[in-house]
Amino acid sequence: MITKADAAAAIRATTGPGKERARLLAFLEQQTDDQLHQWLIQAEDGYETIVESIKEKADRAVAAAGGTLATATAGRDDSSVRAKELARYLATDHGYGSVFTPLLPRVLVTHRHGSHESWTPDTPVQVLVNDVNAGKQRNVECKVLGHHDQNDVVFCITDEELDAPDLDLGVAPGARYLLLGCSNRSQRKPYSVSQGVISTTIPDANGLIRGDAPSIPGYSGGGCFSEETGKLFAVNVGKDDRNGGRAMLVHVASLLTLLRTHKGAPVPEWDWGEGA
């Protein structure tokens, strides 16, 4: 994958001194290593291709922020703080290959594909949770409650209650999100994070919506949280290979509906308000 040095070299080689070069270099400097990894740009792609991709991402960030590059990057430190707060809502298997997200205090959600395809109800599962009190990960026992192959979803029930995030039952196109995963264990933190924007809220034939950021290994099963409120509004289950690898997300409202199909599932009653 491309490094900051590679990207900066491409910008300097294809733009002259001036505002455009400064704009792109400033945008590049604000990106984390995790975000560069998400871009899926190779150094071998060539300077022009690299710079065109960076321009597109910089312009998109400006549009989403509603004005200037300064506006687009001003909140990045806040997003980093938000991600650290949300990290307690991420669990992994012991091999750090799969992610689990607490939907409710005793309900974890993860993906169905890959290593989870053989799981059946009552299959025992061990996960590592980010314990904010102990300052490190700890083991938690759980078992499979049920699965939904069409939606690529597995529900697990834990033996104990875990911290669970506030839920957001509504989502709009253009909403900015933070997606938690475990794709980069080289850093001194038990999670990785990518940022994106909801690109469509119209479910496909499998009931999945889309985020604009590519989903890479280590993010399936990860929670998709509102960058503004920190509420969980979806879980990532894979990537859309036919459309640039965009994140495929199951909305929280859909997850709660699926969970209700399992006998004994601890699903709360929601107050939908007057007229609902």
C-alpha cells in the first residue's frame, strides 16, 4: 500500500508550487496510516493516478464538511478521541481475524462468511473484549444464538453483560461514520479505525446498505458508529466487489428485527414515538 512519502512525492512531481500543492499536502498530512491503508492505492499505480485519487478524496472531504479543507480536517482530532472512546465496543476472536460488536449487553453481532460458516446454534465461542476498567483485553465466553446467511449475520449470547453502545435506529445518506476493526495490530492499540460516509440507505436484495469507504480484512463484524453522536447505527459484514469494495452494512433496525426471530433473545421494547 502507498505510504505518506510515496503520496507526497507524487503530489510534488505532478503539481507546481502553489495553493493546489499546499492543499493536497495539507490533506495528506491529516491522514492516519490506517486511512492510507483504506485507500487501496499502490505506489506502482503511477504519480498521476495517485494524485487524482488524492484530489478526489480531498474534494469529497471538503464537500462533506461543508466548505473548506480546514473545516474538513479540523474535526479529525475529535474523531480520534471518539474512536478511543468507542474502542470498548469492539471484541475479537483470539486470532484477531474476526470482529464482534455488542448490539445489546449480552448480544454480540459478527459476520457469517468465512470461518463462521460452520457455526450452528449453541456453538461455544471465546472472544477478547476491550476492558476499559482493566486497561487491556480479557476473555469472555459466549455461544451462538443463531445466524442469517442472506444478511451475513451471526448473533452470539455472552455469559455476562458487556458495555453496549447507544443505538441509532435512523441513518441518512451522507452521514459520516467511524468503523472499528482489527486490521492493523502493529500499532499500540487493540483496534483500528476507518472513516467514511453513508453512500446509500436503500437496502439491496440482502437487506444491506453501503458506506463509501472500502472494507478490508479485519473489519467484517465491526461496528459502524456516527462520527457526530458516537451511536451505533450499523455493523459491517463485507465489501461490495462490484462497486469498488464499498462497505456492506446491516442497519441496527434490521439487526433488531432479525434478533427478534430467535426465541429467548433479550430484545428490548422500543418507544417509536407518537404516530409510529
